[in-house]
Amino acid sequence: MNKQLFTYIFIFILSISIVFGNPIEDMNPETIVTTAYTESEAKLDYVNINSYVILQDKFLTIDKADKICNDISEKLEMKDTIMTKDNSEDLCGIRLSGTIDTEINATIILQSSKFQGFKESSIVVDIIETREEYDLSKLCDKIREILKSYGDVNLNINLVAYYDGVIENKNLKNTIDKALKKIDAKEIEGIENNDLISITGYTPRLDESISYCGKRANINMATRYSSYEDKTYILIGTPLIVIEY
């Protein structure tokens, strides 16, 4: 092979690697939310981690449900816990609330029901964290590790942050656009008026997504102004924002 032909082949291979590159690196929900939050340069208010496991065709007795809740609570190292129970022949439920650490509140909810041959149980772990310095990835990994022994773990994250005072909509929309770009997300649809901006997007960097009307979405960002607090809030949720705003 002559030197000139070898050079052409090398340039061709290099050009392919530049055009196609490596596959887009996957990100987990907590990394997506943290990256978008960092890009927003807002101040943290709180993070809500809502994780759950669905147990199909399974009814749990109150004793079994109690054991599961206490086991999860122990592994989360919950303190100052308060438990309430609801038990009948076809339905049992337990709610266990407490704290994990300073400024981290946790609630475990287990519900189990049966009706005419239908059986289903669910385990929910809901955590609210308000620390300014937080390790979201570590906490999410811990939750997944605890719940995976019961089934497939689903995890939703909602982060609320804020800016002092009123921020113009055009600046807020620009912030959202920059944050979406940072996570390789494209806007799917949005609402914008004087009181609210809400943008739904999709990023291929996150495996999980929801589908509606033939569209896929896995990131949601919104803003609203509170005149009472004189703060402009920015909310980030994956796959959607599931808290009131």
C-alpha cells in the first residue's frame, strides 16, 4: 500500500469517528437533575426522591408488611419514627415516617389489597432533603440497593430551587434552554404565560421515559413566581414534575 493511499484511508477513518463519535453516555435520573440544577445557578430549596416497587399478584398480611417497613427503615437508618396501620381482610396499609439525618425526612408507605382474585402490593419510599450540600447520587443508590430485593425499582426525582425576586420570562426560558442543552435534551412541548413556564423534554442520555400522544418525555422544567415570598422558583423533574407548583 502506497503512502498516499494509506493517508487517505487514515483521514477517512478519522472523519467517521468525528462524525459518528462514541455513543452518547447514559446518565441516571439524579445526574440529569443535578446537571440541570447546576446549570440553572439557582439556590436549592429541597429535593424530593419518590421511589416505588409494585408487587403484582401478591397480597401481604399486616405482619409481613410490618416486617418489610421496619427492615427498610432500619437499612435507611431512620430515627424518631412514627407508624400508623390500617388492616382489614382485603386491605392492609402501613405508613412509617421519620428522619434519616439532619434536614432529611423519609416516609415509607406500604399498601396491599385483594379483590375478586386480583392481588397487588406497593412499597413507596418518599424522601425530602433540604440540605444545601447534598449527595443525591449516594442517597439514590442506597434507596435502589434497599428496594431491589423486593422487585423492579422505579425512581422519580423532583428538585425545587429559587432565585430572589422577580426574573423575566425571557431570562428564565433562556436558563431552561441552556439546562436542556447541557443534558442533550430537546423540547417536546411547553406552556408559557405571565405566571408560569413549563417545558417537557426528552434526552436520549436517560434510559427511562414515558410516552404520550406518540411522544417520549423524561425531563420536565418549570418556573413560577411567588409574590408572597418574593422568589422565582425553578423546578426540575424526571420523568415529570409530580409535585404541586
